[in-house]
Amino acid sequence: FRKTHGAVQALAFHPHKPFFFVATQTHIRVYHLLKQVLAKKLLTGCKWISSLDVHPSGDHVIISSYDRRVVWFDLDLSSLPFKTLKYHTKAVRAVAFHRTYPLMASAADDGTVHVFHATVYDDLMQNPLIVPVKILRGHEVVKEVGVMALAFHPTQPWVVSGGADGKVILYQDAF
């Protein structure tokens, strides 16, 4: 990894295979760790990537960007986005998949956390189902910065968010 082709914004490991995801400002590069080669380059269309997460199945990746988008990639389908979600009004700072439930969330500078039902099917002929479920509020926007981080509980359908207001909020049984 001598050349990163820009400032590194986020990193992630594949959950089952020897792949490593490196997100720079505008692209995601997927490296095969055993062969030590670039396996794939994902073209996001974003101006500035803020975070990424890999689905527990390993076949899907979501990224967030400062240009108010959440971009979903189906790695088996294409190097181009499968779906672009534009639900936030300000920069999206964090995204995450739940490890056991079919849930996905995004957090943004508008002070909200959006939760989506995100079902990935075993049948490769069936596209993932992405449905907005709930908008969680509770953070105040401080100097144009809202929710900066989020994480799902490993076994419960709970979301924890951290904001610029200094609060850490646990949303349980909210959806």
C-alpha cells in the first residue's frame, strides 16, 4: 500500500475473504491481501467519501459522503453504484450495517440518524430491498456539525450515535 491515490478516508476488512477496502476521497480500492494486488476499483461518483461499511455477507458495501449521499454497491454486480440514497440535507458522516438484523443506518450533519430495512437476499437474481424505516432525532447541530458517529449493538436492534453536541445517545426499541 505504498500509493494510496489520495488521502485515506476509511478502511474495512471483508468479513470472510482476504480483501481489504481502502476509501480515498473519491474512490474505493479493494485489495486482495494474499495475492497483494488491486482486485477492484469502485467508482462512487462522490466528491468526498466520509465512511464505509461492508455487509456481513461480504457482497455489499455502503459508503457515506459529504455531498449528502449514501451509496450502495453490489460487488457481484458492478463497479458502479447499485443505488444512491439521498435522504439527508447535510453531509453524511457515518454509515453502518447491523451484523445480524437486516438494518442499515446513516448519520449526518443535519442532526439525524436514518434507519433503513436493508434485506440482502441469497438469490443473486433478486436485488436488495432498501426501505426507509425511521428518522431518529436527539442531537443538536453545533457549528454546522451534527451526528459524527454511529454503531449498531452486535445482537440487539439498537443504534448508538455520537454527536458534536457531546452527547452519546442509545436508541433502543425505536424501530
